[in-house]
Amino acid sequence: MINIVKIVGEKKENGYRTILFLCAVACFFLAFLQMEPALRTRNYILVPGYISDITVTNLSSSRGKKIKYEYLVHWFFEGQEYTKKQSSLIDRPDDSISEVWISRDNTDMLIYSSDNLLKQSIYLALGGIVLFIVWLIIYKRSEKVPYNDEVAAGIFLHSLFNAFLSGFAFLISIIMYKDSVKKENLNLIYLSKVLGSFCVLLTAFFIILAIAAKREENRF
């Protein structure tokens, strides 16, 4: 069985190595999240559609200024026109589109095809692989240190602290989610869900690592 505590503890601590590892995990996690809607929407069909009524709102907060775009997406299905209100804090919507993607029962609509989502997922996964390879090279070349009960105790404390930070970030994501639901901001709703899910994953990982480190400390 892989002793993850020993893997972490037998090498000299390196903050850059830790950041690389967490970034690689984040890329894999985002790739997985992106893969789900890509596969779910594989059977969506292409129908005529367009974007109208684009409104721009300047938002100010303690974190700076942002631009919010709100717009209507129109599409035609079985002789009828349907509309859906959308919002974005990232890019201005492309009002030159002439087609959109919808589910076969017309209960869901996407501006971009599932192929685009799948490509994004693949790019994220490739980015995660590159980061993991770089992390592995740095890990292999890192200086070894004596592995003992003090090292295990240090990993235990660090893991508890990181679990607390991840849990706190999860609470922030809940606040973000509630606020974005009130404002009907779809981008922030999605972002808060991704952040919350990733924080849960990290919290679980650090709790497991803390338990394993405590067992290693007692074993010496």
C-alpha cells in the first residue's frame, strides 16, 4: 500500500512543488467537471437561433470593477420560437451566431457545441498531465530528509491547517452561490459550484492525510 505520508515527508519541503501539485489536481478536477456536460450534451441537435437585447452593466466592488452582460438567446424548434435569458461576467456574447444547440426534448440549450466542451476538457487534462510531470521531476530531484515521528507530526499539523482553510473556502463558495442565485448570474453559480466541489475534495484529502500522519506518528 502506498504510504502517502512518507512520500510527502521524506523530501525537503518545497512550496513551489506543493503549488504545482495542487494546480495539477485542479486541472484534472476541472477536466472531469467539463467532461460531464460534454458527454451529456453529445446528442444535442443544431437549430436556428440568435442573440438579442444585449445590456451592459458596470459593477463595482471591493475587488474592483467588472462588466456584466445580460442578453436573450432565441431559437426555433418545431415551428415555435423560444427564448432564454443569460448573463456573463467573462466575455461579451457573440451576437453574430445563427445557430444554437438544444436537447432533443427542448428542455436545455447551449450556445456552443459539446465538441467545444470536450476540447476544453482535453486541454485541461493535458495541462494537468504536464504539471504533474513537472512536479514529479522536481520531487525526484528534491533533497531527501530523515523520515521520523517529528516529520509525521509536522505533516499532521499542516494537514489540519490546510483542511481548515479548505473548509473555510467551502463556506465562502456557499455564500457566493447564494448571492449568485439571487442575482441570477449563471457564470457565478457555476463558478461557486466548481469552487465548492474542489474545496470539499481538498478538505477530504487533507483530513485523510492528517489521519494517516497521526497513525504514522504513533507507529514510530
